[in-house]
Amino acid sequence: MVKFKQNFIRLFLSIVLMLNVSALHALSYDDDILNIYSKILPRFIIMSSIKEKIKDNVEICILYDDIDALVALSLVDKVKSNYPKGIKKHKINLLTTTYSNITKCENAQLVFMFNSNEKNINNAVVFSNKQSTLTMSYDAALLENGVEISLFIGRKVLPYINMGAIINNKIELDNLLLRISKIYTGKDN
């Protein structure tokens, strides 16, 4: 009887774990880091030559995998909360879409990427470069894939800029932004 109970408990816990794997993945995003991103996303557009692409509104496209849909919506809510009136007299339009629908981002000045597989990230970088759109990622490791900006999390939280990708995309950044940022120079940085 004891052996039956142990096997039943193991089976039950295995089923619960399998059903909650998607929730565990979504929990890998830190709410404090998302708050920081929500405060700086529009500012990167204003502090770069991308601001010249602004017609009426600042357009930010957030790319995610289906599993991260709620986290993407949380980021949207945070940006709206931090910028209820927009920035520099520009309303902020936030679009969320999956990597498979990236063409919806064609009018964005900035594409923010949540973690995904390498193929999706690389496709998003190529698409963004064709559109001359600034790219930013939650994970600094994606700078290696050609993403232009992320955050360096150390004793201080700093913008982390892939200057090679910025130059290749013919984007210019404000000198103040460059002075306060950590510069990504490659894999062994």
C-alpha cells in the first residue's frame, strides 16, 4: 500500500509539473527588470537617429513566443503606466505580436524581443535591419545575434550597446547615451 501511495504521488507531481512547464518559462522574466525596460524603451528612440522616423506617434513592437504572451502584455501595461501622455509630445503606440507575425512591426521605430529560438531572433534582426529599426532584447546574450541594445546587469544596471550592430544598421546614438552605457564588443566581453 505504501508503494502504491508513493507511485501515485510521483505520478501526480509529474503531471502537475508537465502542465506547468509553460508557467515556469514565463516566470523567468524578472518584474523589476521589466519595469526598467518599460521606462527606457521610448527614451532609446528619442536618443537615437531613429527619432527622425517618428511621424505622429512613437511605435514600439514587442515580439514574443506564445508562451510569453502575458509577460508581453505586462510590459505594455508598464510602459503605458510610465508614459500615460506619451513622450516629447508623441503618443506611444505599443504593438505586441509573435515572431511568426513580425511583418506587423514594419512601421515600428523599435522592436523589443523576448527570448526565443535562434532562428526567430535572427529573422527578427534581419527584418529590423531592412526596416532600419532599432532592436532591443530582454536577454543581453542576444547581442551576439546582432541585437543592438539590451541591459547589462551588474552592480549597476546599464544600457548594453552592440556598436557593431548599431553601425551596420546606420543608426546614430546620442553621446550622453554612449557615455552611460557599457559597450558590447563580442562574445568574450
